[in-house]
Amino acid sequence: MSDTDIVTEPAEATEPAEAIEADELVDETIDEGDDADDEGDEGDAPDGANSLLVQEGDIAADYLERLLDIVDYDGDIDLDVENDRAIVAIVGTDLQPLIGNRGETLDALQELTRLAVQQKTGNRSRLMLDVSGHRQARRLELAELATSTAGRVLASGEAARLAPMNPFERKVVHDAVADVDGVRSESEGEEPNRRVVILADR
């Protein structure tokens, strides 16, 4: 039985010459069902926890506002609490440099923001950072890809290996595959080439 390789690289927008470069700082070592920390479970946080998440959002907003001033970018910051985590979004135009190639700069910026919050609160942060709706658009794209690929795996019986993805993207794929009966998903490989494999149930 052969495996099918499916390339799922997102379209890359052209970046301005002064794009921000940052190393990816996320150390992700989880396996199948591994990427759970990058989405969070469904449900509302208790009032006390909710107030802590609001505090996280406020600290993150202050940190990001200072960063935007330094790099001279215009953007509004929206705050929310969803699925037991703070959600922080930078909304504006011409912010592609904050996203970077395949979202790598966004991932690094999210990790730096989490560290800034942790420095203030003393607690590990799981906040989610988005810029110009990049993560939401990618989430929809990947969910559709995962569902269609799972259907092909179910029909052919052949496993399909997706292109390398970051933890956030793999979690989206795992969740979408979990909704399809008769197939399952696993993560394999090491960063930055870790990927999801979709297989037919035995």
C-alpha cells in the first residue's frame, strides 16, 4: 500500500523589502492529538480564570502597541476570551511583514508576546495572536483540506502525508479529521518538517 504526499503550502504574499524577520521560537514536542495546546478545549472559563485571561490580553495589548510604535506600523488591537484562552488580534493594512512566510513571523511574535505576559503574571500563557485574520483564514483552508483528504483516504485506503505545518495548523487538521468516521491522523517528523499523516482505520 502506497502513501500519498499532498502539498499544502499556503499562497505566499509578496512582502515589502523591510519585512520583519524573526526565528521561530516554538518548541513543540507533542504527537498524535499532540497539538492540543495550540487551540484549547471548548468551554467557558470560570469567572476567576476569565479575569486572568482578560489581564493577559491587556498585558499583551500594551506589549504589542509598543512594538507597533517601534516598527512604525498602524494597527488596532482587538481583545477577546475564547475557549479558555486570551485572543489578541492586530487589525490593519500592510501588516504582512508581521505574518511572514508561512506565518513564521506571526508564530515567533506570538511566542514573544506569551513570554512578555508570563514575565508580568508569573504564569505560562496560552494566548492566541492573529494578524489581519491570517489564522482564521488558514483555519478554514486547512479544515477543508483535511476533510477532503480524509475522504480520499477513506475511499482508497491509502495514507496521505500533508505538507509540513506548525502546531496551530496541525491541530486544526487533527480536529477536522476527528470528525470523519473511518480515518485517523498522526503527526510525524521533527520541526520544522513535522507533518500530519491521515490514515484509514484498521
